[in-house]
Amino acid sequence: MNNDRFIELLAKKKSGALTLPEKREMDAYLEENADDAIIASMVDEIFDVNFNFDHKYNRESLKAPLNSLNERIERSTMPPPRSYNLRFWSKVAAAVIAIFSIAYFVFVDSGKNGPAINSSNIVSTKKGSKSNIVLPDGTVVWINADTRLSYNENTWEKIREVELMGEAYFDVVKDTKKPFIVHTKVMDIKVTGTAFNVRAYPNEKNSETTLLRGSVEVYLKKKKGEKITLVNNEKLVVQNNYAQDVISSNTTNDINEAAIQLLTIKVDPVDSTAKETQWIKSKLIFDNESFEDIIPVLERRFNTKIELQRKIVTDRKFSGTFDDDSLKDVLESFRFSIGFNYTIYEDKVLIY
């Protein structure tokens, strides 16, 4: 891979326009090229997270990463742990400028569909990592840690459908003739063009569908024939193990309230964002949640295994926001609240 191709793929990745075959190409290249892997990591840090889905970018707002880069280059004149030459910094600068340009056209000028993908695909993320891809119709998908997303491109022209295990945010290109369907273990979500988040981890108690814009229809697999329609800022929560013998109903109101909940989500009045999608910005937000339910979230975020050497007995519910905090910082917060000790190892955490 030459330098131009590397910068192109890096820019497309940060702008949300990277196809799955290109992602595989880039991952393989970075495994074999340590210096360019450092550049990719540095660009991630400069931009903080992938460009967001709110489509409110302008030239002024996209100048911030360039200013961050200039400050970093200036600081590099001081003796660093590792010395990088001018060619290295030139490559970083070229990547940032390319991302700046592509992001402007993707989010401000174009609105065109993304490039087509040439094969059936499966994309998966490990714990501690996130990704994003563009589907054949231009729909953009942000994929959270420990998630598997699959679809068949050979049938995409007839039906737009994906299977999801984990969490993803979808910004779906509108097509009233071809609905977009997300299949999970407990529900199928059908839309024509909208923005919504789906959380369906098999090791959690609940699956969730959160609607940010438009409308979605949710079909519960254990309640044949029943449809639940969500409108803006609503969330449907379904217990993953709810009873097999739930009686079907022709109305959306006659549902098992213990197993299925329709909630209104809280939206930040400043930027219209919701807690349910803050993972895209690498934020951890807990809202009245038990420590038991928080553990798998921490395991996915920090790519670790948390082992309890004693039972943690607490009826407390926890709320709070962690923005780019380390695993130690997060554990310290809970240690003071609950009262436990812990040891962090390379691949696990022991709580005792």
C-alpha cells in the first residue's frame, strides 16, 4: 500500500465512509507497519472520535482538529519519548487535511450515497474497540465494542436487512420502496429512513431500540403479528428472556409491562444528543443502573474480564458520566461508593 492509499483509507475511516473490504485492507496493513499504526492512533486522538451523525459540520467546526495538530507538532520540538522526523509529521498533517476535506464533502456538501461493497460481509468489533461502515445504499453504521453485524449484499437490491448482535447506531438512507430491517434475537426493527440505536447484547438482561429521528416499527419475535411504533425520542426495552407464552394482541398497548417498556428518553437541550448514543463519543453514561448491569459495560469498554471474588451486596443504583476516564478512575469511583478492593491485571480485574 502506498502513502496516498493509506491516507485515503484513514480519511475515509474517520469520515464514516470506509467500506468493509477497505477496513480489512487497512487493518492488515497496520498490523505490518508499526509507524503507520502509530499515525493512525495519533489521528484518532487528534480527532477524538469519528465524525458524528448530526450532520451539523461546517468549515469552522472542522478547523479544530487542524489546530490540535499544529499544537502537537509544536510540542514535538521538546524531547519526546520517541523522536519523530519531519516526514512522520508531514504524513500526519496530510492525513488530517485529507480527513478535513472528506468530512466537509461527506457531511456538508454531498449527501450522496457511499461506495458500493462488492461481497457479502460480516463486520465484528472486539472489546475495547469501535468501528463504522457504509452499507451499499449509503446507510452509515457506527458499531460499538464486542458487536457482530452481518448482511448479504447479493440480495441488497431486493431487501435491505442486517443481523445484529451487540450495539450499533444506524443513519439510514430513505427508500420507501425498500424498508431497512435490523434483525436481533428478540425483535425485528423496520424503517424506511431514520436514525436510531439498537442495543442487543446476549449477556445483558434487556434489548433496546432508541429512536432519535423519524419513526420505526418494532416486531417482537415472541409476539407474532404485534407491531410497536416508536416516534422521536422514544425507547423500547424488551427483556431478553421474557416468557415464551406471551399472548399476542392486535393492539400495541396490550403488552406485558414487566417484560416490555416503552420509555421517553432524555435529550440534551444544548446539542440534542441522548445518553443512549454517547458511546459513539467514547463516553460512559449510567442512569440509575445497578453495579451488576454496569460490569459487562466496563468489560466491553476496557477489553477486560471483571471477576468478583466476593458477592457485592448493594441495592444502590448508580448515575454518572465518565468522559475518557481510565479503568482505574472508574473503578475508584465505584470503590468509594460500594466499598471493595480490586487489583487490575493485564487481561482481568479482580474485585474482593
